[in-house]
Amino acid sequence: MSEYPSTKQRFAGGTSMAAAVIMVTVGIIQFFQGIAAVAENEVFVVGVEYVYKFDLTTWGWIHIVLGAVVAIVGLALFTGAGWARVSAIIVAAISILANFLWLPYYPVWSLVIIALDIVVIWAVSTWNPERVETREY
């Protein structure tokens, strides 16, 4: 095994730091999206009736809580701690599920968030911070 990290590990490490930034940004935006849903129900237009339809106020509170949790875990991900990495994967998976169910209300944004959550899961699950060592001259 080489003393230098592989290109894949360097890329995954950089992407994991980008994933932390993405998680913080998405968390803040989801938080504000939840506030918009709670405060003003006329902001969102609902087309087709779905089986899993919730009241917009309920969805607003779900997005407020989820946004806060995503942002906090994103901040913790900057440390590279194992618990933060596991939490990031779990929270991103929950965010994918919530945004899938949010599709009838805001389809384009939901698909963007789902794609970003997939990038976060990939980056965090492939990054191995123990293998990335500093070079000494």
C-alpha cells in the first residue's frame, strides 16, 4: 500500500468537504422553505391529489426540523468524525424520502435536493479519512 492517498481518496475527501457545504446550504434553504409553507399556504400550488398528502403546515414543520438537522450534521461533517459521517448518510437518506414525498408541491426543487443528497451519500461513504495522510519531507 502506498504512503500517498489515491486519487479516488483525494477526490472523495474534497467531495466530502463539498458535501458538508452542500448539506449546510440545503439545510438552510429547507428551513426557509418550511417557514414559507407554514407562514403562507398560497405560495405552493398543488396539482394532483396523492395518497401521502399532508397539510402544507405539516410539511412546513417537517422541512423546518429536517433543515435544521441537515445543517447541524453538515457542520459536524467538517470534523470528519465517524459519527458525523454516519449521521450525514442517514440524514441525507431521510431528506431524499421527504423530498420525494414533497414532489407534488415543488417538483424541480425536490429533484435538485434528491440529486444533491445522492452526491452527499456517495462522497461521505467513499471517503476514508484514515487513509489520507500528510506527506512529510
